[in-house]
Amino acid sequence: MNFVKNKNNPSIARIIAINVLKTLELHNFDKHIDTAFSEKSDYELDARDEALSKAIVVTSLKHLLLLEYNLSPFLKYELNKGNPIIKWILITATAQLMFFDSVPDYAVVNDAVLLCNWFCFPQKEAFVNGVLREWLRARDEKTLLAPPEKLSTLYSHPPILTHRIETDFGKEVTEKILKWNNLPDQQYARIRFVSDNVKTLLENGFLEKRVELGENICEIMQMSEVLSSPAMKEGDIYIMRPWSAMVASEIPLIKNGKILDMCAAPGGKTIAIYDRCVETNNMEITAIDASERRLKTMKVNLKRSKVKNIRIGVLDGLNAYSEFGSSSFDVILLDAPCSSLGMIRRNPEIRWRNCLSEMEELVKVQRALFEEAACMVKTNGYIMYSVCSFMLDETIKQREYFCEKYFSLQFVKERHNYPGQDGYDGGYYLIMQKRS
């Protein structure tokens, strides 16, 4: 659908941003930002509008409590108790006024007023205009509230989550984690083949090597150039987080053995394992996932990456033993479903989910999946358990549980990383070997 730009319409970027934030909140932030954007693509966005819209959404979510704190002196009620559309109009406008240098103040305020009418609340135009102009006056007169002392407000993480992290890791590490989560995200790619196409990306500065994060890891400096490059289309590179690439590089391989990836989609770790097998082994790889939709994405990724001879199937890992039987694999990767709290910098919406209330159930699922793996692994074979969470319940306490319950499994290696530690996302992996 085409959008008519005129002085009576607000920016299309801001309209989409409000709609996306409203949708995310309606679904308790269980949707990813990219998914919400794809569902709100009623209008054709050019690259500039799309970038602005996503920047508004991400900034609003990363600084939500701080923005509410800064608005509070100019409101007679709590934002969450009022109209949700007006709340997001005020939040997104204040986010732009505080964090965006490229947009003039008058344009932000004007668009906020126009948004009220666009969303059928013309009676709120004067209110929104007044609040934002009072905020600007206080900013110019340097009478805004002092920065909050509470870490949860200063870095905009739910108080219950901040308290839990501080309980597990202490205040100093907690502040490091919260700061890291609010930094602008960086995108990375793993080099699969050092081809002329990859060399061109490096020479043009579209990719920059980050050997401190992995021998084949590069930071993406120009995403559009990388996505449209021959290197991407021909599978010479794969977009992947350094932590995920490192986990895949650590899983033990056994020559001529059989390996199972239990929760494989969308396939990044499977492809990384395949690349290692091509170089050093001749392992037979089986990849399963409970989600047919995610497996379709994985098949696209495998095809683009020219990965062949991998057995793929829609199968819930909780039914894997019934399907494959005992002692059926030499190596099993269990990249288990988790709270994803190690990925907040990449996905700021995660912090606003009910992650802690869901964690108890997730812990049970992780243990049930591990039991399936323990039944399927051969003697002298390996299980790698990994999660993109750093919370103790899903990491160190799980290792303690596995070591206590499974006497036939011997601890080999683990790594526990909180967000920002050594430049990686938060995550955990554990390697255990089955003894005779």
C-alpha cells in the first residue's frame, strides 16, 4: 500500500513504530521485533523509513523505564494506566528527543500531535503537545530529573529481573550486564570459505575481522551490501552470533560417527558443524526440530549454504528416543529452548517478557530433553547442552542436576558467560561424555 506524504500526515516510520510497539505489548513481548515488523508491512517502506522506524522501536524498548521516569513530572497519572496509543506516542517522541540527534525537536513534536489524529484521538493533541513542550523547556532550562539511582530504572530492565540478576551475580556485574544490554547491537558473520567474494567484502570495508571473537568471525559494517553480495548468495558467509559460532566449534566430533542436532532450526550451528566435518571427519548428521515453520527456514539456509547429505525431520526432541532408540548417536547437540536472557542486546523486547515466571517450566523441558539425549548417546559418546541464557537455573544448576542424576555421564567441560563478558552474548555450554 502506498502512503501519501503531506503536512497533515505523520511520518510513516513513526506510524509503523507505534503499531509495532502496540502489537508487541499486546502479545506480552513474546514476538520478536522483526516478526512484528513483517506483520505490519501494510505500507511500502523505503530503506530510510524502515531504519528510522526500527531505531525508534529499539530505542523505546531499551530505555522504556528511563523514558517513563523522565516523563513522570509532566503527567498527572502513570503512563501504563492511560491510553496505550497515547503512551507509545509520548514514549517514542521522548526517545527521539533524548537519543536522536538527526531529527529536529519541532518535527518530533509535530509528528506526535499528528499521530494522535491518525490513531483517532484528536482530543489528545493538545495534551501531547503540552507534555512534550514542557519536557523540552525543562531540558533547555536543565531542570529535568536527575538520573535515577535504581539500576532497573537507569538501564530500563524490569525490577524483578534486575533483582534476580543481582542476587545471582552481585551489583557490580549486574551493572555491567545492564549496560551491555543497552549498547547498540552489532551484527556478525562467520566466514565459511575465504573466497574472492569474501575478500572483496573485506577490502571494501563491508566486513571487518574480529579474531578476538573467533578465527572466522567478522563484524558486518554494511548490512545491505553484505546481504546482496555474491558471498552471501553463494554461501561463502553465514550471519551468526560469535557466541553461537564458538559453541559449534567446541562440540566434540568423532570420525565416521553419527551426530544429532536436537533443536536444530534455523540451522546456524548445524552448518558450522557440517563445515567442520567436511574438513576433518565424515560424520553422518541428523537435524530435527519441533517447528515445521523454522525447519522450512533451515532448509532455505542449507540450500543457500550448499550443505548436502543432512537428514532433516520435523520431530519434537521429547520424542527423539522413541524415534531413534538407545545408543544411536556418537555426539548429540542439545541447544535447548531457554529464556534467551543472554540475547537482550540483540532482542531488547526479551527483557519485557515474563521470562522468570516461565523459567521454572523451561528448566523442566531442558531436563526432559537432556534425558532423551542421555538415552540416545553411545558409550564414549558426547552430549553438549547449550542455552543462550546465563541465569544460574538454566546453566550451573542444570549441570549440578545432570551430574548428580546421570552417573554414567562424566563432566568434560563447561563455559558460563554473562552478557558482555569477553565481548560475547550471554550463554552457557556443557560437555559430558558417556562412560562404559
